[in-house]
Amino acid sequence: MPLNQALKGKSYEPVTYEVERDRVSDFAAAIGEEAAVFRDPGAASAAGFAEQVAPPTFATVMNISISGQAVTDPELGLDYARVVHAEMEYEWRRPVVVGDVLTATPRIADIYARGPNEFLVVEADIADATGQTVVWSRSVLLSRGTAER
């Protein structure tokens, strides 16, 4: 069954995420990040940051919960068993640091077909507590074999 094209442009509920030290440290360890600014608040401070810095790909932690609302939307008609992650893109405005309280409002930016497959594009501006965008994210999921024929 094809994805519901009428959902292009649909926004979902805001998602809020507090960046905690243990989560940042665990993430840095999991990806093998050795740089001190990602593991030690003192090193981050000495480098000019307000707090311990999250590795750039840490935004993926939040992005998973962001796109989850669209993926599980029954109106969309997505069969998750057919999904392959196709692409991930970030545009950074500043580093994410421990203590940030980030909020994102996901929206379906596009749904399009190529051959037998459909692509679901979910975008979000991830903003800090002041409303300033910290990072913009774009996730593309491929739905195998669901395009109209």
C-alpha cells in the first residue's frame, strides 16, 4: 500500500530532550570518541565551551524519537518491516553541550517515489531553551516496494 501523500507538510508534537552528562559520556564511549572535550567537562571548559560537548552524531539519539512520531502515524500507512534507513543529514549552528534542553517539532517534508520504492523525508529544527536552532536534521527512510504501480 502506498504512503499517504496527503501527510506532506504535517507537523507532529514537539519532542523535548535534556542532554545529560552520563548519556553524552556513554555515547562518546560507544562510538570510540577519544577527544577530551567529549569526555571531560574540564577539557571542554579549557577549550572554550560552556560544558562537556556531545559528539556531533549525538543528535541521532534525539532524531530517533523525532522521526518515531511520523513512522508510527497510522494515517501514513508505513509498514515498518519494509523500511530501510536511506539518509541522515545535519546542519549545525553550534555544538550540543551537557545541560542543553532541546526541543524539536518533526514534520513530514516530503514523500516521493522512485521506481517501486517510496521515500519518507522527516525534518526538524532542534532548538535550545531560548528558541535558537542548534541543529537542523533531515532523515530519509525508504519504504521498499510500496509505490503505486
